[in-house]
Amino acid sequence: MFRISVIIIFSCLFCSVVQTQQPHLENFYLPQYDCEQKIVWDMKKVTIVIPDDSTIVDAKRFGERFSGRGIEVIIKTESKIQENDLNNNLCIMGPIKSYSQWDRFGIPVKKLMRGFAISKFSFDDPSYGFSYISTTSPVRIAISGNSLGAYKQIENKPSFGFEFVVLKDYVPKLICNGSHIVDLNILKKSRYVEIESKYFVFMVSKNLILEDEKAIVAKIEEYDKHVEVFVEKMELDLPKKKIKTNIHATQEEIKYFTFGDLCNDDIRNGYVTGDEIHSWNWSRENVEHETNHHIFNQQVNEIPAIFLCEGVPMWYEYTKNEEMKDIIFQRAIEFADYDLTDVICGKENFHQGDKFYFISAIFTDYLMDTYGLSKFKELYRYDTRDLLSGFEKILGKPLSDILEEYKKWLLSISVN
Ligand SMILES: [Zn+2]
């Protein structure tokens, strides 16, 4: 059972934006993403400003984004900033409340008693974060927020290209270039249709709705069924709340709503922001993959190690998709001699093409097959900062032994 209705829910925070902009589907303005971002990348030198309590900001690693492009980087704490520094390019990082003299940076974001304000909009909840880049010289970049958590989300994934981006709980809320402010809730209201099903609240791009309504009904029934199959297989409960699921028609749409890099040709298939999932079109693989993440993580661990995290939906796909089965397995065979210790423990970048996605599927299959689902879940719950000892404590032997056994297991299967 489902119903289609144009959504009526949107945040009241930006009501005045609605009144002044009167968005329509035909002419809704999307602020241009500035892929060149010349003002930033033409800098010769930039001073990164960090709060006096500087341990909370990873400025050195962040600075590599600039130094990698030949820009000289200097790091200073707030109290070391002199008058003459203010005439130069500055990148101010860290929670706004950590700054005692925020106003002297000349950024059009006001520090409030609680939170910050941009234009006439104020953001006082601790979960709000923002990034700002000036469009004139000297350059001002600010990456900040009302709490360490909100700030870290942006430090880890800064978006250069818009003048302002405001996020709440890792969900992008507002983007702005020049005087054009776009509230993404309103964008959704004009461009997306809500469809509610047994386990989902879908927000579907109107471009897809127009395409084929019957096919959508079939898809939705399939996804509701999938939820039941998945929770049974993983010995979980049915979700207590309907899963907010955004189905986007184009790469531009999914990237706008997930804070993606619009200048990059990379394809974004699916994504999780806060408690919402996103899929590029109705692809079964995309929707199921993100649904599996959502359900498993909500019930087992919301901040798991990435290798184990991707292992769950990839393993599910491996067991279900006959076409992919052989491709995934062959990839794991190809890397049978590769030392997986660092990537499993999060010390090596997981995102190196698709190889670790495929390998995580097979390694998960091995763990489930050898140690069982409940041990796997115990491991999944373990503190990711010390996963190495988690293997030993939970599975009873060091990861090095487990990897040796995994290799034997893998090769024995491939022989059969
Ligand atoms: Zn994933």
C-alpha cells in the first residue's frame, strides 16, 4: 500500500525565503557551483587560524589541501593573529564558540550567544555547522559550527564551490552563492514527491515520477519485501521508524542533497546523510545497499569500521546477485596475498576504486561462515580505534592468524 502526495512538510526556519523566492519547478534557481574556485586556488599563501585550544583541529592535515597545490601554509592560534595578518588570506577553523574575537575576521557570519547567524537567519542548535568562502580578496575561508561534532563533519568533507553551506546533523540544509539562498527543504518541496510505503518514506524526484508510475509501484513493493528478508537474514528487528529515502534523478540532484563534489565526474550511486538515505535513481543495488547500511547500523553500531560497514551490504549483494557473484569473488582471489590488516583497521584508505568493497564482501562471508553471525555483530560493535584487539578478544586469535586462515579458506573455495 502506498500513497502519492506532494509534500507539505518543510522547516519553518527559512519561511521568509519561501515568501521572497517563490520557487517553481520550471525556473527554480540552483546556485552555480564554482568549480574553478579561482580565488581560493590562486592564493600564494594562507594562514590557517585555529582556536587557542588547538588540539581539537586537525589543521596540519587540512592544510595539505592547499600545500598540495603549491600554496604556502602557515598555522597560527587565534591569540597569535596580529593586525597585519588580517590583511592576508585566512582560513579559520574550529567551533565558533572556541573563538573569543570572531568578529575581527570580517566574515559575514555573526557569532551569537548560542550559535551563529547568516543574513537574517540564525542557527542556534548544536548540530549546525557551516562553511564560508569569500568571493573577494583577501580570501576568507571559515569552517565552523556550534559543536565539535558539527564542525568535524565539515572539516572531514569541506565543500569548496559555494559561498555558504549550512548543515544540520550532516544533512545539508542551505546553500548560497552571492545573494541566492537555496533552502534544500524547499527545493525538495518543489521538485520531489512523497511516497509512503510500509517501511519507507520516499522522496522521489519528479523527473522519475513522470517517467513510469507503474514501475515505481513495483519497485516499492520490492523494497518493502527486501526489508523483511534482510532483517530475517541478519536476525534484526523490523525498523521502528520509516526509512527516509531520497530517490534522485540526476547526478546533480544527488550531489546537491548529499554535499557531493559537483565538479568531479565521479558517479555517486548512494549515500547516507544523518538518518536519511539517498539513491541515484530506482536502482535495486543502490536502494538495497543503503537500506542495509541504515537498518544494520541503527541496530548494531552507528559508527562501525568502514571495512566491516561496507562488508555487510556487499556480502548481501554477493549472496544474492548471481551475475556479480563471480566478479566479486575473482577480485578477492586477485588480492589473496594482499595484507588487509591496515585497511581492516582503518589505517589504509578504503576508497581505492571498488577493490576493497568486493574484498570486504568475501571477508565478511568468511567471518560469518567461520565464526557465525552473532560473533560478527560483536566485532562490528567493537571500538573501531582498537579493532585489532577486538579480533583477538572476540574471535579468540590475532588478526594475523585470521587473515592466514581467510587466505586458505579463499583458495580452497576457488579450487572447488
Ligand atoms: Zn556503502
